[in-house]
Amino acid sequence: MLVVVLSWLCSSALASVSGGKLPEAELESQVLHRPFICRRKSKYGDMLLVHHDGFFENGTMFHSSRNHGNKQPMWFTLGIREVLKGWDLGLQDMCAGEKRKLVIPPALAYGKEGKGKIPPESTLTFIVEVMEIRNGPRSHESFQEMDLNDDWRLSKDEVKAYLKKDFELHGYPPNDTLHETMAEEIFAKEDKNKDGYISSREFTYKHDEL
Ligand SMILES: *[C@@H]1O[C@H](CO)[C@@H](O)[C@H](O)[C@H]1NC(C)=O
Ligand SMILES: *[C@@H]1O[C@H](CO)[C@@H](O)[C@H](O)[C@H]1NC(C)=O
Ligand SMILES: [Ca+2]
Ligand SMILES: [Ca+2]
């Protein structure tokens, strides 16, 4: 309740400084089901496996991952604009097994233009169920796993050790020549300041968008 009041106070204060213009419609998010046991909560950079149903404002369903296409849930990375902005914002802090209803204003969905069967300026409602949460390839957890000596930067040896482990995990024989080449390529791209290490800042996704 307090949170609602506070956020209302803030948005009306903002509206008055911006010349009394109506505040832009906000994302509405409602928890429909939260499992009793929650091992971890979704956050920026995580990979989420979700089932989702999408509805127009008049209640007509325009998509259901359970009934359309290959009927499989979908993997995506949270927070990097791989999906609608409204999803990136509205699917944070979720447990595996949790179900939410999101009402997403056009500005956080398909905007003025619309897309395909989504008409311009559509407010969309989604029921999203998170089936599984995994560390994203660029998560802090992945970084910590690779950073063997905990100095918050990845040396070439740490990257090679990780590649070797990853190969073995997937049933491939380790191959030093190949790992060397792969590490070279990774460093050429990721070691932005060319100091011979990949820092955690260089490794993780930029956080600016949210
Ligand atoms: C509901 O809205 C969508 C999008 O505007 C439209 O395509 C559809 O025909 C509407 N359905 C009904 C039953 O009005
Ligand atoms: C290791 O990788 C290199 C480069 O891809 C390849 O030429 C070589 O045959 C591989 N060696 C083994 C033992 O698989
Ligand atoms: Ca290190
Ligand atoms: Ca660096």
C-alpha cells in the first residue's frame, strides 16, 4: 500500500515539473501464482524459459505459446531488449513456477507502429509463466565461476580452463590448440582496454537500458 502511494506521489510530482503533461501509462504487473519454494529470483542477464499468452485490450488472444507454433516454451535473456521492454521490466524478481499478468502500454510494447497483427498504439496483456531460470552467459554467476582466483578479472588461462571444462561437460575432447585460438578471439573482442584481462565490467552486459 505504502509503495503504491509513494509511486503515485512521485509520478504526480514528475508530471507537474514536466508542465502538467499526463504521465505516460505505466506497466501494470500482478502476481497470479507464486510457488512456495523459491530457490532464486530472476534478475537482469538471467535466461528465462517461459510460456506466455498474449491478449488485446478487448480480450482476444493473439498468441499462446502452449497452443501456437511448436507449442514449446521459449528461452530469452532478461533485460537486454531481446523481448518487449515491458517484459524486461515486468519479469524481474520472479521465481521458477511463478505466473504473472502484465498489462503493457504501447510505449513498452510495439509502440505507435504496431507489428504484424498488433495494431498501432496497442496496450497488450500477457500471462507469463516462468518455467526455469538459468544463469545467463553474461551473468555475475558465470563470471565468478570463471574467475578462479577471485581477482575480479579473467586471465587468458582462466578463459581456457573454462573452455576446457565446458567442452568436457558437452562430451568433446579438450583441445589446447583450439582453446588457445578461441581464447584469442574472445580477448580480441571482449578485452576492450587491451590490458590482457577481461574485467567484470567488460564481461557483463551494460546496465544502462533499465
Ligand atoms: C480485438 O482487437 C483486435 C486488435 O485490435 C482485433 O483484431 C480483433 O478483431 C478484436 N476482436 C473483437 C472480437 O472485437
Ligand atoms: C584440435 O583443434 C585444431 C583446430 O581446430 C584441429 O586442427 C585439430 O585437429 C584438433 N585436434 C584434435 C586432437 O582434435
Ligand atoms: Ca581471475
Ligand atoms: Ca581488459
